[in-house]
Amino acid sequence: MMTVMLLTEMAPHPGAQELAGLRTRARSARRVALVALIAFIALLATVQVLADRTSAREQTLPLAALSLAVFAAALPTLAITQYVWGARARRVRRREHELYAATRSGLARPLSRLGIAAGWAVTLLLGCTAPRFFRAAARHTIADTLGLVAEAIVLTGFAAGVCFLLWWARDTMGMLARAWRSGGSPGDPWDPGSGARPRRGAALWTGAAVAVAALVGARAHLWEPTTGVVYGLLTAALVCGVVTDE
């Protein structure tokens, strides 16, 4: 009891305060990166589902152009937001290692990296179908040019995917080996930790993921929702992602 009272009356260690701030910034960057990924996949899938359902060339062309614009905006946005997230997460791990000689990422880091890689794969697959919509709109010159670009993107993405899997496997094995040797971090008594943070956002993230998966399934013709349901799923994905409060 005396130990608990002394801990509650003592001022937090400067390193603990700094680490708590770094973790807050990393969580904020993670939220922005995930919202961007969810939003772009949902928008791409929705626009392409609607383009698939148009019958006139005049209606297909603006949707094809919108799909291309969303894909062009997605690539740099996802790269920047995920780079910021990664940089802040690395600062957290470095500071944890300096203070405790161990980090506490656990299984979250390799799983989140696989999820982000899957999101990139879906984004590239959706974006590389753009030439077909321009061809359906009788814009064959644009479709042929975009087809060459899509082939280059597919080859680059495939090579990047192979490199990622090799790097991910090596990093994961190294992380597991370090965790086995260190026995885990002793923790920070002034940091509430992941278990004490409110988990209200978990249900919203799950809802956003389900809505995005449903839209991608509709784009792949795994099911045929009505147009109203498509708009509803898009709205649900955007709202669930934006209002999550971590």
C-alpha cells in the first residue's frame, strides 16, 4: 500500500512523459493512415461498381475519370501517411528500448503490417482496372496508354510484394527472438497502457472494415447489392473511420 501511495504521489519520470507523448503522436498518425486507406479503397470500389452498372458511354466516362483521379490521389496520400506513421512508431520503439531495453509491440506490429500490405494490394488491383472503363467509354487511346501504365504498376507492385514478404518474415523472426530473450518490457507505471485506453473505436474500425470488404466484394461481383446499399456502405465506411476516437 505504501508503495502504491508513493508511486501516485511521485511526479512522472521525464522519460515516461516523453514516451507517453510519442505514443499519442504515433496513435494519431496510425488513425490518419488507416482512415486514408479505408476511404480510398471504399471510394475506388464504389465508383467502379457504379461505372460497371452504367449502360451509356456518356455516363461511363465521368466515372472512369473519377476512378482514375481517386487512384492517382491515393498513391501519394497512402505513401505519405504510412511513412509518417512508421516514422513515429520507430521513435516510440527507440525510446522504449532506451528506457526499458525492450519494446512492447507484441503481435500488433507484424499483423498491422500484413493488413496494410493487403490494403495496398487491393488499392493497386482496383486502380489497375481503370483502362477497362475508358475502353467501355470508347476512349481507346487513353485506355491503351493507361494499360501500359497499369502493367508497369502491376510488375512494380509484384516485386515490392516479394521484397516486403522477405523483409517482413526476417523482421518478425527477429522480433520474436528478441522478445524471447528479453522476457518483455517492465512497463511504465505512469503510462495507462493499451489496456486502459477506451476501446470504443474497436467496433467502429470493425464496421469500417466490414463495409469496405462488402464494397470490394460487390466490385468483384461476389454479390450484387442495390445502388442504395452501395451508397450506404460507402457512407458507413467513411463515417466509421472518421469518428473513431482513439
